[in-house]
Amino acid sequence: MSAEQTQLAFDWSCRIMSDNGCGFPAPGLHSFLFKPIATVGGFEFNKVMLLALITTGLVITFFTLAFGKAKVVPGKLQMVGEAGYDFVRRGIVYETLGKKEGEKYVPLMVSLFFFIWIMNIWSVIPLAQFPVSSIIAFPAVLAAIVYVTWVSLTFKRHGFVGFFKNITGYDKSLGPVLPLVMVIEFFSNLLVRPFTHAVRLFANMFAGHLMLVMFTVASWYLLNSWMIPAAGVSFVMTIAMIGFELFVQAVQAYVFVLLACTYIQGALAEHH
């Protein structure tokens, strides 16, 4: 995209049937590019990085305030913290890993859930208006953390031979098709699994942000002359999309953590 096209894409003077005759400023990849806020030693720090740092600070601050001085009779903030913590612990970790095996992984999964959820929810927060998870680097790093945990845990629990059997789905009862199954399972578990784990979160947030931007820009673009009723319809769709995105943002955080627990459960399972 040329510099002129990029400038036009963010030109809010663009209106249908306006004197400058510009077309609809459709959102695209340029909607995910931000100018650096600061540059230090060649390292560029932009809005997305700032939101990620704020997210980290919010998660740490909230749970510190909620549980730093926990009481037998909890206050309001502690009650909210306990409700969120318990939702992940009982609703995801215990259901997947069981109480005995899962307890040690609860802090990790709670951190992942709330970090991802808040990164997603920036999409509908005024001034921020951007889901951090729609930048592939962030889901990729989180998926890598889960991947390293899963691989190291499998090695620790089963040893090298057991690890190999675990990731290849080794089962002598498969007979002649065993080699084919082992190759497929090997590539699926070691290569495809971390890729899909990251892309699932990224793609949903990427597409959701594009839809929100499209309806928002369309509401403004159509707000002229006899197209004003169409702008109203677009605005209603924007509100509906915000409501839908709020649901999707929570679901994607839930699914990411659920899959992480499922992978760990597979690492802990005894191979037969």
C-alpha cells in the first residue's frame, strides 16, 4: 500500500457523495500498523506494546490487591478475584487435569486466561480500540510458553522413549498403518499444534477488529445526504458487533487455556 493510500485510509473527511470524490476507506493491514511512540537504541515502542505492558500491570495489580492481604471474610475485590480464580481453577483446570495433578498449574492458567482476556478486550475500550492479540507475535509467544511446558513435562514424566511414543501415538495394535500414523502424529503434535494454538486466537481477534473498524468507518462514511439512514443501520451493526466481540473475546481466552490444559493432560497421561 502506497503512502497516499495509507493516508486516504485514515482520512476522516472522506464521505459518500462528498466534493473530494474519495472512495470508501476500507480497513486492511494498515489498520494494524502504528507509528512508534518512542525509539530507543533502534528499538521501536508502539501503541500495541504499551497496551501489552498495561495489561501485564493490570493483571499483577489486580491479583496483588485482591489476595495480598486475603481475609477469611473477603471484601468486594477479594470476592471478585476469588470468583475469577475459581472459574479457571474449577471450570477449566480441574475439569481437564483433575484436582491432584492440576493444582500446580492453576497459577499459570489463571495468568494466561486473564492476560489474554484483557488483551482482547482492549478492542472495545475507547482510545485503545485495538485487540493486542490481533498481532501474531503475542499469541505466538503465549503458545510457545505452553509448548515448552508441554514438551519439557512430557520428557520429565516419560523419558525420551516415552516422549517419542507420546507424540507419535505409538500403538502396536495399529499394525501396518502404524508408521503412517506415527509420522502424521509427530508433525501434528510438534509443528501443527503450536501453530494452530497461536493462530486460532490471532485470527479471531484479527477478523473481529476488521469487522468493527469496517462498520465504524462505514457509519461515518455514509453519514451524508440521503444515505444517513444507511449510516444508522451501520451504527446499529457496530453496536451489535461490539456485543458479539465481547463474547468472542472471553471465549477465545477460555479456549486457549482449555487447549493448554488438554496438552498438559496428554503429557501427564500414561502411555499404553
